[in-house]
Amino acid sequence: MIRKILIAPDSFKDSMSAKTVCDTIEKAILEVDSKYIIEKVAMADGGEGTIESLKQNLNGKIVKLNVKGPLLENVEAEYILDEKSKTAFIEMASASGLELVPIDKRNPYYTSSYGTGELILHAVNKGAKNIIIAIGGSATVDAGVGMLMALGAKILDKDKKSIKLGGKYLSDIESIDISAIPDINITVARDVENTLTGINGASYVFGPQKGAKPEMLEMLDNNLKHFAKIVRKQHKKEVENIKGAGAAGGLGAALLLIGAKLEKGIDIVMKLNKLEEKIIKSDLIITGEGKLDSQTILGKTCYGVAKLSKKHNKPVIAFSGILSEDSEILSNYGIDAMFSIVNSVESLENALNNADKNLYKTVKNVFRLIGIKE
């Protein structure tokens, strides 16, 4: 018999935060039957919302400051600083995220990760020895050069002058001097496995959603290759073909250059949120995110939650805005049942606007069915 339910979803992109998803599912379940004991954990996989997810279980203080945004305008960003463990938790999207750039101004030729470097440097100056940084949701394809420069790197052109910020100017790099960057222990929470360059790299896969026109993709990819070549030649490091190096427009590669470790974001979030302990104590696990497809098994939230749940033989239900034709493969990876929350033909705009209502109705019907079985 189902008694205790753990709700552990990601956000539904452009419609509901993970917290809203949790609250909506809880409301629907309890209206069907108030006997259930509910525990909620808003999840993330290293993309947007990761720091929001971690806030619920971290004791650190929130630090706010003004940094340079993707277009070098002033934006207010934040991170969490745990003074006891000397650890800062940073989300790149807070300073260099796509959502900070108006749609008509999105252009990875000119957007920069400089503000992310400012966040890291501020945390270090506040005493942080360890940095955990989530790098999903960026507006950039600058190989993390902006971040490196904010941290103190000298990245010069043939005239020994600092290169301009933005993906367009990576081809001007003649030398990269990182000797002034502080010694920091950095762990990267990545949400994708893409390499830096090539057809599956940062430019071709993510450039279009950041505003890159088709004719820009080859140049950006070549510029990323040039960055990797300089790193290989001057620092004897391989950053071009490493899984995750292409995350956040190549920020993963820049972080590898300064000694960071790349890990799956979902693994870090599950550990910090003590999710396994909560799964063990539950009878049913509910997860969800905006889209479920074959790519989910590459490290998305639903896959991570299901995998950990199956370790303890717990049943898993997933709710999603879209169930792709290839989503059935997820039944082989621990998800016992999947439900799309879209119940009628409607425009994308309406589907996004009505997401909470559709989720509520779908969950309610599923638990009515569960009630019949019990």
C-alpha cells in the first residue's frame, strides 16, 4: 500500500518552476486522498534552477552583487556561500544566462561569460576555497574566455592586446596566460555531455537557441577549435573532445583548463539534497520535467531520480509536457509509467500558460486510478 510519496521533479521550461510543479502535484494528490504523506524536493540537473533547488538543504547565506551581464550591462546576480565549509554554490545563468538577454538581442558573437568570472572571484575573495558551479542555461558561445579574463587571465591578440569579449573574437587569440588566476577547487555541475566542437559541439547544437543564425555556426565552431588549439599548444591540455567541455558555450572547456572537475549536475544535486535518504523512506516516487525523450537518459533529472529509485526497488511515475515517440525507452531505465499533461490540441502558448492546470488535472486522474486499485 502506498503511504508516503516523494515528489522530486525538475522545472517545466518556460511554464513552471520545480517548486510550482511540486506544489501542484501535492495539491492534486491530497484532494484525491488526504491520507498520503508527502515530501517534496524541487530538483534540477545543473541547468537553470539548480541553486534554487539546493537552497532547501544548504545552510549558507545568499550573496548578491552587481556583475556584467551577457551583453556587459550591469545585472544583479547571486550565489550561496557556506562559510563553514568554505564552499560557494554558483549558477552561471544568474550572471550569464540566456534569460537575461532580450530575444531580439541574442547573438553569441557578442555575448560573454565575464560576469560568471566576477561571481567566482567575489566568492574567492569572501573566503571560498571550493566552488560548485552549475553551468546550464548560458547565453554564450565564448569558450568561457570572458570568465577567464574576469578571473585574471591575460588573453592577448597578435598585438599583445586583450581580445574583445564574445565568441566572434576567439579567432584573435594568440596567447592565454592563466598564471594570475587563484588556485580554486572547482566542481562543475553540467547538464549536457557535448564536446566543445564539431556537429555535436557547443556551436552547432546550442548556438541556434542562443541567437546564432545558420551562417554563424561554422565560424563559431572554428573559433572554438582555435581556442582548443591554443590551449593544447600552450598548456598541453586537451579540452576539445572531453564530454561536457561544450556545456555553456564552451565554459566547460575553460573550467577544465584551470583544473575543474566536470560531473553530472543531477548527481551533485541528488547528493546535496540527500535524495537517496528520502527515496528509501518513500513508497512511491514522482518526478517530471517539460519533455521526456531518449535524450533524458544522458543525465536529465527524471533519469537520475528513476535510477536512484530503482536501486531501492521503488516505483516511479513521471509527468511531462511532451512525451516524444522515443520516450518509451525510459521504461527500461526505471520509469514505470509516464503521463503527458497535455490533454487536448492547443497552441504552444496555451499549453505553457495552462501547464499548472493541466498538470493538476492529470495527477488527479492518475491518483483516482491508484485509489481504485488500492
